[in-house]
Amino acid sequence: MSNASAYYAQNEQALLFSEGDEQALAFFFREFHAALALYAFKWIKDSSIAEEIASDAFVKIWKQHHKLGNYYAIRAYLYKM
């Protein structure tokens, strides 16, 4: 997939996410969950808690989905939690 195609697909998913599409939520979960858990693990040093933190971030972002319609905004919001 070219960079332009990837960018288009990511932002299409972001738009669907902002409209409440659960498949778009699953897309972002697949895209970021493992990286978020690893990021949390660097601070927490407990893999189960890191996994829970990453999962909780998705619960929180889903509650705010209507405010986020851009791939990079979603990514930033997840890492900010």
C-alpha cells in the first residue's frame, strides 16, 4: 500500500470512528493496542497492568469518538491518556 493510500485509509477509518462505527474502533485497537501496552509497560513494569491501561484508553476514547475525526488526533489522544 502506498503512503497516499495508507493515509487515505487511515483517515477514512478516523471519519468512521468519529461517526461511531465499531469496526473503525476495532481498526484502531489493532493498530495501536500492542504499542500502547508496550508504552505503558515501560513506565509500570507489569505486563497485566500495562495491558489493562491500554484497554482502558480505548474505552475512554470511544466515549469521546464524536470529537475525533482525524487519524493523528486519535493516535495523540490515545498516547496522552
